[in-house]
Amino acid sequence: MMKHEYDVIIAEHYAAYRPPLHQLILDKCLNEYDESKFKFGLDVGCGTGQSSIALMDFCEKVVAIDPSPEMLVMAKSHRFITYNTFDGKNLDFPEDQFDIVTFGGSLYYAKSQKLFDETLRVTKRDGLVLIYDFEIVMDEIYEFMETLGNATLKEYDHWMDFSGLDTYGISKLFTQKERIKIKVAPKDMAHVLLAEHGVYHALLSKNPDDKPYDIMHDILNSRNYSELPVNIFYTLYRCEK
């Protein structure tokens, strides 16, 4: 399957349903900032805009960027959110522009010294940088996926921050991992799992004549899954340049 076609399909599953994990994580990390919103936020790796919509609870305006046009075409519109593509390294904004920068499940794909330098450059002094991610914990489902010949499901590193880089001009405020559970119907959970790295391709390669969504929905329904266990990871930095 061509990458463009694959990206379109994954974007469709992202747009069909996403659990409110971005909101839950941002509330945990930024609850003390409820009373005084940030003026300007940047959401790096916004995908279909779920993370950007959540960030709007804390910002007056948000710029949301992603390297995938297929994701952005599915993004949820909002009058105070501007969506743009970017190359994964360069942030085409003036210096000291943003009060908060977020990476919601996106730093794994883009982490580099160049991107860190750019993030520091565009963040205001005393501005915040929040890196967060989540991991769906359904070992039985993933073990089934691996029987289909997919060995890449667990290679993704959710515990990602700026460690290993030259992190001048920034200080870590806190880092945390938690396990939470949320109620999700099988019809929606199927979309969540098919948007996970490698799952769609695993089902399609083994069952080319069947629809991956139908297969996944039947699996979840037959096992009476209605609760989604999720590990959440988050690290908050303050810019001190």
C-alpha cells in the first residue's frame, strides 16, 4: 500500500473517533493555569486537530502544524486555530512568539537537536513546553496482531522527551506516567486501534479481502470490550533563555 493511501486511511480513523485523552492530559498538566489563559499556543504534530482543540481550553489562539497534508485535510475547524504544514524540523515563526508549545504524541517522529533549538527560539521566556503521549494497553489484542506477522507494534517509544539533546535554556518542571481507564464502545474502539501504528497494515496484509474495521469491530464485540486502559506520559518544561 502506498504511503499516501495509508496516511489517508489512518487520518480517516483518527477523524472518526478519538477518546478525550488530550483533554484529560492537558487538564492534569495545566490545571493551575485555568484562570489565566495563554495568549498564543503552538501545537506541533497536530494530526487531525484533536490536540489543538484541547489546547484551545488554555489559549486564546493556537497555531497547529503537521507534516501530513492527509491529516490536516481532516482537521477539525475552529475560528481561533490556524493549521499549517511543516517539514518536521523548521518552525517558520518569529522568535519569542508562543506562551506554550505542545507535542502530543508527535515528538517520537520528529525529535532532533534542530527541532529543540527551533522550539526554544519561538517560545517566550517563562513559556511552557509540554510533551505528552499515551499508550493503549490491550495486550491480548496486540498479541493477536503479532500472530498476523506484524512485529512492529511495540517498537514505538511513548516515553519521549528532550533527554539526550543539549537542553540549554530550559528546565524540567515535572515528568509523570499514569494508568487510566475510559469507557469506549467497540464501534469507536475499533477506530482507535486502527489508528495505532501498524495495526491496520497487519489486518489488511493477512485478510486482503476483508475490511480491517469489520474484523477489528468483530473481535472487540465478541470479547465484550467496553473499557480502554491507557498509560499516559507527560513532561513539562519551562523556557529560561
